[in-house]
Amino acid sequence: GKKYSVQRGMLFDYVSCPHYLLEICIYISFFVLLMLTEFCASFKFSLKLSTVVRSAPLALLVWVVVNLSVNARQTHIWYRQNFQHYPQDRKALVPFLW
């Protein structure tokens, strides 16, 4: 069978799923850059994007955050159930909070 171990070091000392946290940060960065680009372009070119086009990046961001949050929570629960000495102060996704 497979042998699992508790990861340690860097962000793994604080959260169970640091890769999910960093992926969410990447999508937030993309969203902010896209909104800044649209904001600047709207002044220069009088760009008027439809509501659907403007809301798609937000919908994608919400989907990613919700999906990865649910998965992080389930992973965190699994770790706690399967490792007797799992760090009690380690959070699921957001260091020191959740």
C-alpha cells in the first residue's frame, strides 16, 4: 500500500494545503491585474466591456476559492484522522485563521 507522511517545512508548518493557498493567490493576482488593465484601458480607449465579460473573471475567482477551500478542509480533516501526531495548531488553508 501507499505510505503517507506529514509534510513539514515552509508553509506546511502553518497550513495543510499551502499549494491551494498559493494557487488562490495566483488567481487573485490575475484578477487584480485584469481589473487594473481594464480600468486603465477604459480611460485610454473608452473601452466598454459587457457585464458578462467583466463578471467572468470574478466568477472564475469565486469558483477557484470555493473549490480549493472545500478541498483543503477535507484534506485537513483526513490528515487529522489518519495521523495521530498531526500538528494541532496547523490550519487548513489560511495561516493562523482557518
